[in-house]
Amino acid sequence: MTDVLKDKIAIVTGGAKGLGAAVAAELASEGAIVVVTDIDGDGAAKTAEGLNRGESAVLDVRDDAAVGALVEDVVSRHGNLDIMVANAGIATVTSVAEMDFETWRSVLAVNLDGVFSSVRYAGRAMAASGGGSIITMASITGFAGSPLIAHYAAAKAAVISLTQTAAVELRGHGVRVNAICPGFIGTDLVLDRASQFEQGLGIDDFGAIINQAQGRLGDVSDVAPLAAFLASDRSRFSNGSAFVVDGGMSASLV
Ligand SMILES: NC(=O)c1ccc[n+]([C@@H]2O[C@H](COP(=O)([O-])OP(=O)(O)OC[C@H]3O[C@@H](n4cnc5c(N)ncnc54)[C@H](O)[C@@H]3O)[C@@H](O)[C@H]2O)c1
């Protein structure tokens, strides 16, 4: 533990488990006061209980007004907001041709619209108080074709674009906006869908494909320290960037 985020006020969306929970723990271990939010309020509370000075709130990022109200509440109680981690995300597994419109929309609603709401309200609050750091949880799927998760990948590509534009627009207000692009990390999001990928892609062992591409399945601890770095002033010259954490997967054609 260091004090590099001492007394910084942070919001993490989708913090009940997986990457969000790990990022919340990392920020708190660096001294931040973290408001853990999730559509799963009990899960968010459980994550927050494990943190030094953790707080929690129920938040569905699809509810734009609720995201605004949460940011306003945090600012009114703590004086300002320093860090927003727009992490909440979902995935389903279907080919483009077989995907129905509702499924397409449901993933975009969380993975893109939810990030838009998180960025815009946090950006506004941070600009008003003189600065801050916004981190979006994108994915390497935002850079390439991603079979069976077109909606997810399209949302991630759009999140990278949103991150770049917000970074440029907010730069003059001292607000930085950066994206983290993980490869395949061993959370429920991936592990619960391995058999669907195997079925849809006609392969026997999804894990073996991941091992070949990344060397191994990623762990949340491979990603969380990058979020703390981007949240802190140590990354002060990084803005509008997309940081890949994928064991080299996207660096290789074979
Ligand atoms: N696991 C990976 O391999 C991987 C790779 C790249 C990017 N990501 C991204 O990282 C983020 C976190 O994913 P994860 O792997 O930890 O998944 P996860 O399924 O373990 O956790 C996702 C969390 O988001 C919450 N959530 C879902 N819908 C929500 C909503 N509408 N409002 C608020 N919270 C909601 C869930 O309740 C859950 O706690 C996502 O944006 C995901 O796309 C994950």
C-alpha cells in the first residue's frame, strides 16, 4: 500500500465482482475512498466492506438519471470527485446473423450507453472542481473482429472512441480520460461463457485457445494496478490513450 491516491474520491461501476471489485480494492489500497456501485447492491456492499473507508450504492448504469444522481450525491458528501472507473459490462454469445435486435441493444445499453453516462457526469463534476481521472474499461475486442460478440466488440470500439473525444474535450479542465483494454481475464464474464464459445466456434477447448494467444488466462490482479496508475498523477501525461493488457495477444497474428 502506498499513499499515491490518499483521500482521493473514486467511483467504480460494476464493482460487485470481477475486474471492478479488484480495481476498487487496488484504489483503496493506494489510499482512495472508493464508492463501489453495481446493479447488484449486495455484491457492491460486500466489496465495499472489504475496503478501508469503502462505501457502496446500488447503481444500474443504464439509468442515465441515476448515474447523474450518484455523482451528485458523492460530490455533495465528499466535496468533489477525483476518479471515475466506468467498468460495468455484460456479454452474451451469438453470431451477428442470429442475434436479435433486443440482444444487440441490451449489450450496447450497458457497455456503451452506461459508459457515456458515467463519463459525462463525472467529466462535468471534475471539470467544475478543477480536474480528475476517468478510466473506461474497454477491451482488445474493440480493435478487431470478435466472433460471437459483435455487440460487445462494437461497444468497446465505441468506448475507445468516446474515451479519445472526451479526453480532448476535457483536457483544458484538467480531466484525463483513458481506456484499459484487457485481453481474456478469468472472471465470470469469460468463464461462464467458455462452453458457449466452444459450441459456437466448433472448438473443444476454449482455454487452450486462450493459452495459445495470451500465454495464460489473465487474472484481475494483472489489470487492477494499471487502473491505480491511470487514476494517479503518475500517469499525468497520458490522456485519450487505450492501454492494452493482454499477455501479447493483440501483438501477434498467430
Ligand atoms: N473478463 C474479461 O476478459 C474482460 C476483458 C476485457 C474487458 N472486460 C470488461 O471489464 C468489465 C468488467 O468485466 P468482468 O470481467 O469483471 O465481468 P463480471 O461479470 O465479473 O462483472 C461485471 C459486473 O458488472 C455488473 N453489472 C452488469 N450490468 C450492470 C449494470 N447495468 N449496471 C451496473 N452494474 C452492472 C455485474 O453485476 C457485475 O458485478 C466489463 O466492462 C467487461 O466488458 C472484461
